[in-house]
Amino acid sequence: MKNETTIGIVVALGLILAIPTMAQAYISSDGVQYTATRNEHGAVLNGENGDLIYLGKSCDAVDPDAGKGSWSWANGGFCVNLPAKEICFARQDVPVELEGPNDCLM
């Protein structure tokens, strides 16, 4: 019985530790679904339309096709601003783990 409890705790801890790296779904204001995956530098948004956007912890954004830009957030969601386009995610939390509460504010 004690071994079963220990195994259960270890499995639960493993699942909890895996949550931050699991992919999360986001829907842009133009209806495109993105999968966000956190990494040590910020997060990666992978769109069902083929878009690939890197969001950095220093508020930078990079789309290999659209170029370099920035991203910012407010209580109403977050937006990615690139040279040729802007993509917003209304009423959704930014996938990047911020160091300070005022980082990357709009």
C-alpha cells in the first residue's frame, strides 16, 4: 500500500511539472487557431494556417516569413506586431512566463 501511494505521488508530480511545457490552444481575432508551447526563451505560436511566431521574454516577436517585431499584453489579451501584420488574441493570457508584472504592457 505504501509503495502504491509513493508511485501515485511521483506520477502526479511528473504531470504537474510537465504542464508548463504542454501545448495550449489560442484563437486569434481573425479566427485562426494557434498552439502555444512555452520554452526557456518565451513561447512559440504555431498556427493552423502555417504561421510560426516566436514570442520572446523581452517582448520581441519573430515570424520567419513576416520578420521581426514585438508583442504586448493588457487585461483584454495580447497582440503581436510584425512589419506586415498584427495578430491579436482577445481575452486570452499571454503564453510567455513573464518575470515582472509590468513586463510587456501595452
